[in-house]
Amino acid sequence: MLRLAWRRSASKHSPAGPTCVLTAAYSGAYRPQQKSQVDFRCFRQIPHPPSDRSPLLHPRAACYLSPSVFMSMASGSEGPSSTSHRHTNRLAKERSPYLLQHAHNPVDWYPWGKDAFDKAKTEDKPIFLSVGYSTCHWCHVMERESFEDEEIGKILSENFVCIKLDREERPDVDKVYMTFVQATSGGGGWPMSVWLTPELRPFIGGTYFPPRDRGGRPGFKTVLTRIIDQWQNNRPALESSGERIIEALKKGTTITANTGQSPPLAPDVANRCFQQLAHSFEEEYGGFRDAPKFPSPVNLMFLISYWTVNRSTSEGVEALQMALHTLRMMALGGIHDHIAQGFHRYSTDSSWHVPHFEKMLYDQAQLAVAYITASQVSGEQFFAEVAKDVLLYVSRDLSDKSGGFYSAEDADSVPALGGPEKREGAFCVWTASEIRELLPDVVEGAAGNATLADIFMHHYGVKEQGNVAPEQDPHGELQGQNVLIVRYSVELTAARFGITVEKVNELLASARAKMAEVRKSRPRPHLDTKMLASWNGLMLSAYARVGAVLGDKDLVERAVKAGGFLKEHLWDAKRQTILRSCYRGDQMEVQQISPSISGFLDDYAFIICGLLDLYEATLQTEWLQWAEELQLRQDVLFWDDQGGGYFCSDPTDSTVLLQLKEDQDGAEPSANSVSAFNLLRLSHYTGRQEWLQKSQQLLTAFSDRLTTVPIALPEMVRALMAQHYTLKQIVICGQRDAPDTTSLLAAVNSLFLPYKVLMLADGNTESFLCQRLPVLSSMSQLRGVATAYVCQDFTCSLPVTDPQELRRLLLDGTTDTEIE
């Protein structure tokens, strides 16, 4: 096993008595630990750590740092607001919001790159790598406590080459060193602090360190002193250990297909995935585990897809109920912003009540898709309204005029009243007195002369003393405050006050609108205006899919605008390369850095998926053509010819020590999971059989993971199921905007069909699709009316022209009359 041990010793640099000295040790064979279902982002401090594994602890015995120290993370500040700074370092020239937040530390920071590497080799110094992102609270706590400390800044600058890295800009680098931290400690998180040799090999790491020793635990200054001592007096052992650790990680993280192996049986894998999810399901409020609870859209989409092929079984029914119950309870809970829309990052309790208030773009994208899917399978308008609610938030608060989407909104902000210090949730929470003052009007006909405030407070669980339990607020930031959560159905609220359901809905909508206006006047949280290709790809899918299901032209047009943004600002046509990120400039223009960061696997995979969804929403083949072009580039850049599957980053980049294949669907789906589905869909659109084979090879490479812990890869299990059940090809013959064509498309889009491709044959034999799929030329309209063909396994149904007949055909899954 790998381990980092703290050794008790005395040195001339240490105070008298037993002290903690950092050393790296290696013994035995490395076995990668099974990853927890926990999303290792930033956690608010809560009574129990979010994982049953120890969060991140290299130190042992007297040097042990408690789980609450490491895992009490949230979102943070933008840094000093003053324009006069005592220090300015080279990060001031960067565009990343996270790096800019550290531009005035008394630390000689470098961005990740050749200049820093050359300095480390020339001066023969170890590297201190600090990794985080702009809305991470404990990243900023460490900045205020340590990186703004003159003494610590001097120690860092004189003894290390200090590199600051935005994990969202460089996920490839982050994954390498997080893999090291997780493998050697059993946990991880941000801020991540790792010490490297000049050759970039890690020899010790951690997350957050307090600045000074306390309670027998070493502070950051002590840690630095120990590392300096070890580098000077025990360097060969450190370097040897770092080398062995990396070699062990290379072997332990290899994912490859064996010769002659084929993908595992999809029904068996899907059943096991369902059983594992059912085992971790929390029945009262939904979700998976007690607390903290994450939305986990990948789990929910798997459960609904599992139901579509197991409708007649008790397991299928249970899977659907698990998904719908979770989505309903989340929408009613405090994790859902009832005033300004959208969803917060996760809930600190089991009832979805008190969230970590950060809002991430990737959550909004995946949840919008999950909610619109729930509306398709349940027929409940409630779920569709939540999907629209999410996109309303994104359109208003996370959208750039260029068509792109911003990354995140912080959890912390300055309270409207109460001092200059930022507080978690200050922008979102309410006191009872605020609500009473804002909503004082007596409601005509309501029992007991109830005011609008009375009705609103009853419905949303507002209490005079606040509704946040002390154990959910360890820092006292939410004392006396209320996090809105729906406590009663509209029907029960109506009965309580003796008014109609319609009246209650009208009153609550009016109250929410008034409160939204008040929130606009509050100091806003920090907005991370970095625009990432991958997350924009996820949001492209969301607008396209929700717009198609609802028949909402405005949402589809917003998706088209997002597609145009990606092609204009994040596609280098000359180099045939996706760019990882771009930025909002001071004049609201879109800016790029030089040199730009080339895209990673998830950038390609998520954009390709978005383009396929955009094609199905618009039936404009330009998006399909670009998807094909990007898939060809993805294959060249990332495909593993020996082992199958895709590397997360360019395998020719010598500064990235591990070539990893992401094997977990977490807060975002694994790019390999998405690629397995993309390849399958594209093979049906283009006729390229090599993409069908690549999809099978990819799934084969992940066979061990799929067989033993499919719960780690629910999105990939969906792709495996698509391979097994084969995709239906739904061909609509007609003119794109004609009413009869639109009616048939509406019938298709009203249903959740996870294993299908939708295409339009408009009679143009020179079109992109007819050139790729000549069989489309033989399909035509009946009697001049838009006509649908449903094909599977090279067999097509007889053509249908009636939308209801098409809907029945798609629901039944079989046809009475078929043609070859």
C-alpha cells in the first residue's frame, strides 16, 4: 500500500520535544481504493464528514487533522475590493477568476507552465502546487489565513516555486495530483496543497491547513518548515518515494480491454446498478445516503432509463418511484431557490432543507434534463415547470450576451445589514420580520384576517426564531434566518386559510415576485464569469432537450445561440481544436488567453452530445456535421489504440504525469460514459461502423468497473443498455417547419425514448444525411403528408402519418406490420 507517514523526530529547526516531520514512504503493491459516491468538491462544515472514508489525512497520531477541518468547505470571496494593493504578483496578468483572487498575495505565485518548471529546475527548488477554484470557501479561508500572511508568504517565496492552479481550467493536472492525494490518504478536496519535485513528481500533499499550530495539530507554517528540512536533509528518500508512487499509480490506474474480451451483459449490469442504488436510497426524502445529499442527476437518469425497459417488473416501478420522489423532494426543498430559481450545490441535511448555497452551471444543466425527463414519463406539469425554472435562472444570471454560460455563483455574500464580512447564504435567506414587513396586506376572505406574510410563512416553513437547526449552522451564519422549504401542499395551505387553491397559487406567486425584487437590492455573490467548453456543452443539451419537449421555440433558439457561441469562441478552426475556456472582459467582451488552453476529453464529449441534442431539436444538419467533425478529432487526440477508451487529456503532454481514464460518473458524467453514447448515436447518423466498434471497445475497457461497481458509472451503464437494446431510428419524411411535420415531432418529443435517434428526410438526396445513409432516399411521404418510419435492427415499421398512431408505435416498442 501507499502511505504518507508522519515521523516523530527532533531537529535543529524544531521546538524541543516530540515534533511532526513529513516523510513519504512506500511499501508493497498499490491497489487503488474504490471511489466513494461522494462528490469531493467543497463541503460546508457539518456535524459528520460527508464520506465514511477519512477525508484527507496524511498526519497520524498527534498530527491527525480532523474530518471537520478538511471537509468543512463552501464558497468564497472575491478577495479585497480595494484598488490599492501592497503586493501584486504575476497572477494579475491571468484571466481565471480564481488566479486573479490571489494576484495580490505576498507570495511569488506562478501560473502552471514552463516558466515555473524552468525556475524550479534552475534553482533546484521543490514546487508548492496550490489548487482550487473561485467559488470554494475554504480556498479563500486558506488565502486569508496563510497566503496573505507576510511571514508565510516569505517562507513560500524563498524556499519553493509556488504555482497556483484553477482546477476548472486545468482538470487534467488537478486529476493527477488528486489521484495521488486520494490514493495516499483515502480522501481529497479543495484547496489541494501538493509538494512536487522539480520533475513534477509529488511527494506529499494535503488540503486545507490552518496557519499556525493548534490543539497539537501542525499549522501550515510548521508543515512548510518540516518540508524544507526534509528537502535539505532527506531529499533522496523524498525523490525516490515520489518516483515509486507515480509508477505505482500508473499501474494501478490503468484501464484496458483484454484481448478477446467483450462488454459485460447489459441486463445483469443494469440490475446490479439498480440494486446498489436501491440499497443506498433514503426513502423518506429521496436521494442516496442520509447527509450530505447531492442531486446526482446521473443516478436519476439511469433509474428512469432502467424503468423504460423494465416497466412490467416491480424493480422497474421502484426505480421510477425512486427517481420521481427524489426530484419532487428536491424541488420542494431548500436546495431549490424558490425566489430566484435554480438549484444550490447540495444539501447539508437529509431533508434537502439547508443547502450549501453555491450554484454550479453543470448542476443546472443536468437537473433541467432530469426534470424534463420526469415530466415526460410522469405526465406531471410540476416537473416541466421546475425544468423551465432552472433555465430561467440560467438565462437571467449565468448567461453572457455572446451566447455562452458562466461557470458558477458563490455561496457567500455580504449581508444587506450586518457588517462587511461575507456570510454563507446571506443573499438567499430571510428573517420572519423581513417577510412580515414586506408582505403586510390582509388577504380578503382568509381565515383569521391572515396576511400575505402569514400564508407565505406557513407554506414555506418560516419561523420567528429562524428555521435552521444549530447543528446545520456551526458558524452561526444563519442564526435567526429562514431557508425557504415547501412544508405543505397548496391544497393543505388553501384549506388552512379557507381560500381556494387558485387563490393560494396567485398569492404565493405575488409574494415570491416581491421578494425577488428585494433580493435584487442585496449585495450579490461573486460570479465566476469563466466560460468552460464542457459545461457549456452540458447546458447546450439542456436548452435543446427542454425546448424540444416543450415545443418552446425561444428555448431552442437559445440553444442555437449557445451552439454558435461554442463555434465562434471555443473552436480554433485553423488548429481543428476545441479551446477549454474563454472569459468575460472588462468591457463585457469575450476574451481568450495566450497561449490558449486546448480542450480536454470532456470538452469534446459534452459538446458533441450537445450538438446531437441540438440537431434533434432543430433538425439542422450543420450541427450534426460539426458533431461528426469533432468526434473525428476526439478520436485522434484521446483514443487509446492499445487498451480502448479515451484518455482524459492529451497523452503527448509530458507535464501531465498520469494518463487517466475517468472511471466515475460524479457531479459531472465521465467523458468516457458520454462518449460511449455519442459513438453509438453517431454510428446511426453517419453509417460509420467503426464508431459502433469503438463504443463496444470502450465499454469493454471498463468491464471490470461495470461488473463490480456499476453504481460508480450509471451513465456508462445507460450506454451499455443502449448497445444491448439497439437504437430505434425514427425518420420523419417532411418539410422541417411544416405543421404536419411539427405534429409528428411533437409526438416523438412527448415521450422519453432513451435509446433512439431522430432524423429528418426532407427529400433532398444531396443532404448530409442522405449522403451518409442512402437508405433515406427510399423513404418518402405518403400522399404528400409528413410520414414517420420507425426502424430497428434494419427492420422498419410501415409508415404512419397520424401523431397518435406514431406515439402508440413508439410506446409499444413493436409493430404489427413491418418491412425490411
